[in-house]
Amino acid sequence: MEYTKLGRSGLEVSRICLGCMSYGDPERGYPTWTLNEEQSRPFLKRALELGINFFDTANFYSDGSSEEIVGRALKELARRDEVVIATKVYFRMRPGPNGSGLSRKAILAEIDNSLRRLGTDYVDLYQIHRWDSKTPIDETMEALHDTVKAGKVRYLGASSMYAWQFLKANHVAERHGWTRFVSMQNYLNLLYREEEREMLPLCQAEGIGVIPWSPLAKGRLTRDWDEQSARSEADEVGKRFFATMADADRKVVEAVAQVAAERGVPRAQVALAWVLQKGVVTAPIVGATKPHHLEDAVASLAVKLTPDEVARLEEPYVPHPVMGI
């Protein structure tokens, strides 16, 4: 395993982050295709064995049960100071007023709820899951800063927004002497490269760590275009991501298949290697529901694409509508 700093922060993380949305009670909330606790535990254990120390979840995943499963497993399998636990806040957790969003009331309530479910005194990386247009950013950034000062959070991050919003949030924090965001978790893969226009250059210039979600495009880059999986058939959100640009996306998938066949490696390794070769990327967030998913993710660190291979993988891409925000 390789390790690196998360942006300009002093936090050291593995270059592969295990995304834990796949681990949760399938009877609770979104998504419905999750692995239960007994099924999830081997993946968390194997990730630790492979040297992965970075685990990403969210309060929203499976109505909090993802945090519960991850927290119990890591507490039993590793020392707290050996792992980096990331979670998120924004989406609705209960009906009625103040049950979602990034108000001071919501943030201060949800950090305590996440800590209780995770069974820990602090979260290493606390991220806003989306931008809250109904709450002043000053209120959000001060509340997040207070979670840091209270010792409940070590670092702050953000996910999936416009570059101007991200820059504004950090500017507000800097102006007031509050804690800045050190990372951006955005949607980036060979089927969606719109982040290359503004967000990635901004993160590069500001020393922000980039931890892309869905680097394999919800698995579409790992198999033939017309091949379905249990998740792809059940994931209504995922279906919307690939409904408008199918012809162009198919050509990218075919290019991945060609490069992988020439190298004699699984397609997942090639698709992840493309993300990893971007200097601004700290660690792609990889989901794992089959044993080989983790093995392929770690093996991708050794795949060094040539300039010609990168060009072949990128050539079929056409601009996409903005997604994931």
C-alpha cells in the first residue's frame, strides 16, 4: 500500500479509500442493495489487511446503519489511531424541520449522532455531503469549525459542488479564522470528466486533497456496456447518470476493455489507474461487494499508464451535462 498526505494537511491516508455505502441494513433507507453486517465484515477486515487505513461513510447511508456497521467492525479489528474515518452530513435523517441541511442546529446534532453510531469520540474527516443553498455559508462554516474546536472532528471536507461554491466556503473560513476544507470528494471517472474544467485546477492551486467517488462509474467501466449487475438493475439513481450519453460512454468503455486486454489485467485496474495518475488525486473511493474488488483496487496502484494509453482512454470522451451536484 502507498500512503500520502490529504492535500496540504498533515493527515496520512492510504491511496485507496474504502467507500462504505455498500455496507448497511438493506431494510433501512437508501440504498437497497447493501450487504448486511455479517456480509460486510470480511471486506472491512480484508481492507485493513491490504493496508487500507481510510474508510468513508455518511450518516445518510442506510439510515445510519452504515456508520454502525463500520464503527463496530473497525473498533474490533483495529486501534482507533490506526484508521482514518470519514463521514458526511447534509441529507435528510428525520422528517420535519431541521432534519436535514447544514444549519448550525443540524450540524451540531448530526455530529453527535454520527459519533454515537460509529462508537468513537471523534471523526477524522467530517464532510458536507452537498451544498445547502438555504443556509448562509457563514453559519455552516462556523458550526463546522466549532465541531473541530470541540474535539469531535479533526479535519473538514466537502463533496460535489460548483468550484465557486467551494472557493467561497474556504474564503469565508479564512476570513474569520475558522477551519478550512482540506479535501474535495467529487464525481470523477473516465465517463465523467467535467471536474477537469474548474474543480481539479482549483484543488491543485489550493493544495486541496481530491478523493473521487465512483471512480469506476458505478461499475460501468468494469464490464461490457450491455452487461448488467444486481446493483445496476436496482440503482435508479445510477440509471439516470447514464441515460443521456450512452453512445459516447459505450466507446469509452470499449477503450478501457482494449487497454486492459493488451495489458492482461482487469478493466477495473485500468480505470482506477487513470484516476490515480492525476497528480491532484489523493485516493479514489472504491466500493467493494466482491473479494476481487479490493484486490483489483490495490493492484491498480502498480499500473502505470503510458501517455499513449491515457490518450486512447480519453479520446472518445465528449462533454457531459453536470451531474452529481
